[in-house]
Amino acid sequence: FAFWSPASGGDPIARDEWLENTRTVYEVQAWSLRELNVRLAGETAGVSFTASEKSHFRGRDVSGGHFVGDVWAKSGAGWQRAARYSSRLPKLPPTKPSGKG
């Protein structure tokens, strides 16, 4: 498993480092998941979703929305995540009701 994001400078973050960060320097106050999509292709699955969070990483506010894509592979040990890609979503202005039904 490896984790990629624009914040990592293009270099993957190894599973052990990612797990250690989630236990020690990544603080989540609130988190929600939306728009979950799963696509199966034989022994591989692509999973994507958007996540919204209120959180801090190493004391810095990293709250906001993210698009996340996971690649899962089925093996003798079952389904395991092989990779995760995460990118921040732009902050969009709130939508206004159009008044049209």
C-alpha cells in the first residue's frame, strides 16, 4: 500500500508511515464520506469517494474536501488496498436555489 497526494510532492508515502501519521500527527474532529463509487474489474476494484473533514495535520488546519481514489486487489488473503490517491477539492461557493422545480 502507498499513499499519493499533491502535498507529498509526488512521492508516495509508505503504508507504515501513513499509519503512523494517522495515529500521531493527524487529528480528525469530524469526517464524512459522500459519492462512493465502486468499479470491479476481475480481481481488481477501483473505489472513489469525496470526503469532507475538519482536521489538523502536525498542528496545521487541513480541513476541507478531498477526492479519494483507492485501488484494491484480491489475493489469497482477500481484498487489500494497493494504493490510495487523494487530492484536495476546490472550495466552491455555496449554490443558491434557482427557484425552479
